[in-house]
Amino acid sequence: MKYIDEFQNPDLARRLLDEIHATVTRPWALMEVCGGQTHSIIRHGIDQLLPEQVELIHGPGCPVCVTPLEVIDKALEIASRPEVIFCSFGDMLRVPGTGRDLFRVRGEGGDVRVVYSPLDALTIARQNPDRQVVFFGIGFETTAPPNAMTVYQARRLGVRNFSLLVSHVRVPPAIEAIMQSPSCRVQAFLAAGHVCSVMGVDEYPELAERHRVPIVVTGFEPLDILEGVRRTVAQLERGEHTVDNAYPRAVRPEGNQAAKAMLEDVFEVTDRSWRGIGMIPGSGWRLSPKYREYDAEHRFSVEDIRTSEPAECRSGEVLQGLLKPHECEAFGTLCTPRTPLGATMVSSEGACAAYYLYRRLDISPAPREATSVV
């Protein structure tokens, strides 16, 4: 299968691993900023195959995981209203809010529907003109363009019973916040290839220069990640800190100009809270004044909902790279995929879910003598 099998070739993986082993001379800490990369790393045992001097730190790259509790509670409040059809991707339905989740709301009679595209929600709105239809728009720069396009289409078609509950976040400000943290151990970043396929790499050189960290744009298959690590380690060993695109088959330096134009028209940059991390200035989007009537928070007057994170969930430390999932006292006991305390155990891209799914259940050192990534 094109772009799958050839990027999981164990012989090529071994060559990359041999080069990394031959290059590294001292300890380095690299953060991957994408939950999809985290799952690939854990699934294929890439972290176990690397030299012990190379540590991969899992960053806040799961959009479900960083959606703040107060936004979940706003979704629950809106979805509970009898006049509302609440639409969402399926991975949000089990994310715990304060005391319940969207599955519970649906079980209590709320009209909560799983859709596969925000345009599906717009179609539902056109088919149900007597109901308010809300789409839960979350994610990084990758999912923001289709959500922006849907709002644009709703306005163009005059669909007034559609709105968007927005919780979009941006990666570069998160990198800035991580590097400014007093507890930061990150020395380099593997940037998310799908984000850069939309936004390009223009925002990264300034970050790399200011914080003196290499930033390597990386894909998601085993060979993509190993090549990203190889280039990153080579820069670190040479004392360099530049932006390097290791995913050219999908990422152009300028990004997707049409998608960026749509984002600029529909959204505006705003401060945004990240679950378990807190407020990061300029790290999110909200609907621009031109489209503000499609803002579900405003339409349903839920702007003032405020909540606190449960003390027993340490997902914030996981999202900041300060804690590995299996080092949390609740991991695998109080917190499992069936009884999650936080979104990192629910999401298909969550680090805690990856550790649980691929049986990383204890804190003993991982074996380094594995020979294959497939």
C-alpha cells in the first residue's frame, strides 16, 4: 500500500537506528508535539529501540486531551437543551466533564449525534430548521479549516440554526509556553507534519532561534519518526538549532494557502486555556466578528461556565512532558479507558490511552534490545 508499507520497512528502520546510535554521544530530550506520533512511537516500540541517551517526551499534541474541562461542561449544558441537536466526532463523547459526559447526556434524552464531518452537521441543520444544531469544533490547525469552511457555508446559504462550539488551539504558542516553563527539559521538537501541511513552517524559525532548539517537521509512520529523530540528534550533536522539513511529501514551506485564507476570514487569534496546562496567550482561535452570530457559546449564553480540574488526575503533567503516563498513581487502576479520569485516557491520540493499549503498565526500564518496529 503506497506510503504505508515502504515507511514501515524494518531494514530501513535498522539503518536509521544504526546511524542514530553512531551519532549520539550524550543525553538528549526530544518532544513530539502530536498525539498521532506518540501512538506510533509506543505502538512500534520506537522509544525502546533508540539509544538510552535519547529520551522522547510526549507533548500536548492530542486535541481532545487539551480541550479544557470548562469547554466540555459548556458542551454538556448545550447538548442537554431540548431544542438542540448536538453533533460531534465520536472521540469527544466519552471525555469526562464535571460528573458526566456526552454519552450520559444522550442516555438522559439529549439529541447527541456522531458525525464524520462538520458539513454533516450543516446538512442536519438544513434538514431540521425548527431545531438548533451545534457542532463541537475542536482541534489544532489541522481540523480548523473544514470547521471554518462549514461556518462560511452556513453564512453563505443563510442557515441560521447552525452554530459552532469552538475550542481550536495553535501549536507554536504551546511550544513557546513549554520552553518558558521553569521545569522544561525539552531540547528539541518533532513538529507535527499535518499541522505544518496546513500552516507551513513560517512561525517556527523564530522559536528555534530564540530558544536555541532544533525543530524538525516529522510524519507519522515509523520511518518518518526515526528520520525526524536522526535529523534532530544530528543537529543537537552539532550545536545547531534550525527548522528542518523531514516530511516534504506532505509539507510545503508556505503551507496550504487556500486553507490559511479561510482561517483568516472566519477566525481570529485569541488566548485559550489548555486542559491541565492553563491559559496560553494567543494559542487559540475564535470566530471573527463577521461570523460571531454562529458562536454557540454566545448563542446559548454559556460563556461564564468555569470549572476546576479533578485533583486525582495528573494529565496536565503528562501533557507538559513532566510525567510518563504509567508514573501516575491512578494509571491502570482508578483511571482506565472504561473509567477515565481525564481526556488523555479517552482520546485515540492520548498518551495515557497509548500506554494502556500497548501494555506499558509499569515504570520498569524498557528493554533496548528489540530488533523490529513492525
